[in-house]
Amino acid sequence: GGRMTNAALARALVALAPLVSLAGGGLLGLMMLWRTPVRERVIVGVATVALMLGAVGSVAAAVVWALGALAPADLRYGRWLEAGEYGFDIVLRVDALSVVASGLVAILLLATSRFSTSYLHREPGFHRFFMLKLLFAGGMQVLVLSGSYDILYAGWEIVGMTSVLLVGFFRERAGPIRAATRVLVTYRACDVGFLFAVVLLHHEAHTTEFTGLFGSGVAAVPATAAAFGLLLAAMGKSAQVPVGGWLPRAMEGPTASSAVFYGGLSVHAGVFLLLRSWPLIEGLPLVRVALVVVGAATAVMGAASSQASADAKSAVAHATISQVGLMFVECGVGLVDLALVHVLLHATLRYYQFLRTPSALEDALARRAVLGRTAPDEA
């Protein structure tokens, strides 16, 4: 009885990570229907409570993993859809990859909430920003804690749609709307690959749960086709050549969302998908060669574009694309542990750089003014 109680408690605590953020976003959405504007303090309070409870869920996932002698664990929450004898289970997976990624999501989003409170003070879209950020947080936690491609796809789509809406956050200007449309078209086109892979794997293996799928021995041809579909989706989300032109344009959104989405989390979701799919990809040489080619081409082009960028945020965006390209190469050559460490360190660095960009520009102008310069030095 005690063991069953502990298992139920563990399931409930881990589920906090995605659920409370999604619930908080839904609550803020309902508050937007009120006739009187909601005070900023209330909005921030809802966001902070949701994100802190989400962090508790992330810690609980780490504890479950550790108490299981660091062995992967599948937490089941029943079925969300059933058709005849075929059903789709709600399953979250707790292992090294999901624990590390969930912790990173929780930490960066909590920090972003604190930064955004001051940065967006009295901004007309303050309420809308926090609603979208909480929905994004829930989507990211669903994505990284998913135990099947079905659940991962749900989180993937939530992350994608909130990203698009925040790129177009300043909707009174034409530039952000054009940029958001570019992001939306890229995501939609590339996510077809993900959907194709999910349907194909259901057809071939009759499951997309990672535990059952990766040991099911799917034939080489359908496995390769599914893996290429997943690669296309990862290329779109992580802005790889030739579909990466949207990322510098995404800088039209608020600095806080640029940092957490395109510096820290969203842009690395494609790498996470590859790491999660590594047991499927490992024995497929064609897919691994494609990973190396795409990643290497992106790394070179991103590095060159970064050096030629006219503004600071675009330069950081191109540098981000370049580093993510190197992560694709690392996955292609089988250095998956290195790729995970690379994601953690790079996400943290780029997150800080994006948040620091406006202050860095202000500091540069201040130094120039102290030196008695009002324009850049002549060549």
C-alpha cells in the first residue's frame, strides 16, 4: 500500500511540471476576458506560482529518477484516446535526458519571469506576454518529459504556436507580423515531417512509446523514412540550412522572449528531438550522414553571417544557429552525451547574451558619449 501511495505521489508531482504552467496560462487567458484590466502584480503572482510549482515538478522528476537507481521510468496517467483495441496512453518518461532538460526549462523560465516583470512594466501587452509565456512553459515541459512521440508532438505544437504569437507580439507594426508569418510557414512546412513520422511508426510498430518502439525492430526502410521526417521537423525548429532564415527575423519579438525561446529553449528543441530519437537514428547511416551535412553547412553559414550582421541581436541569432549546427554534427557522429552538455552550456550562454543585448548597446553608447563621440569612428 505504501509503495502504491508513493508511486501515485510521484506521478502527481512530476505531472505538476507541465500541468500548472498550462493551467496558469489558461487562467490568465480567462482573466483577459474581464472588463477591467488586471493589475500587473496579480499577473506576475499567477505566473510566479505556476512556474515555481512547475519547478517542483522538475525536482520531483529528478528524485524519481535518482531513487530508481538512475534507471529510466515511465509514469502512466491512463488513456487519452481509444479506438477499438488501439489506444493512446498518456505517459511521461523520467530519465537523464528529460530530467536535465526539464530542470533547464524551469530555471530559465523562472529567471525570465523576474526579468520580464521590470522590462515590460506598463507595456500594453504585459498580460498577453505572461499568458503566452506560461503556455510555452507548459508546452516545453510536455515536450521534454514526454514518453511517446504522440505526447512530444503535442508539446512541440504548443511551443511552436506560442513562439509565433510572441514573434508578432508588437502587432501594431508590420515588421513583427511579417516575421511571425515567416516563422509560422516554416514551422508548418517542417512539422509535416514529424506528423508523417508519427503516423508511419504507428503503422509499423503499433506504438510510438519510446520504451516499446526503440526495441521493436522496425524495418530499415520505414525507420529511415520516419527518421528523415523527424530530421525535417528538427531542422525547422532549430533553424538549420536551408530553412533557418526565420531566426534572425524572430528578433522582432520582446527581448525576454527572444532570450528564452531563440537563445535558450525553443531553438534547442530540435536537438532534443534528435537526442530522444537516437536509439532510432543510431543504426541508420543515411540519416547520420544527413545530420552531419546539414549541421556542418549551417555551422559555416551561421558563423559567417554572424560576423557580417549589422545589429547585435542578429549577430547573436546567427551565432546561435552556428552552434546548434555543431550539435547536429555531434548527434550525427554519435557524440550524444557531448551534444547534451553542449545544449546546456550554450542555452545558458545565449540566454544571458540575449537578455544583456539592450544593456550592452546602452553601455556602448554611454562609453562613446563619455569619449566625446556622437557617431562611429570614421574608417
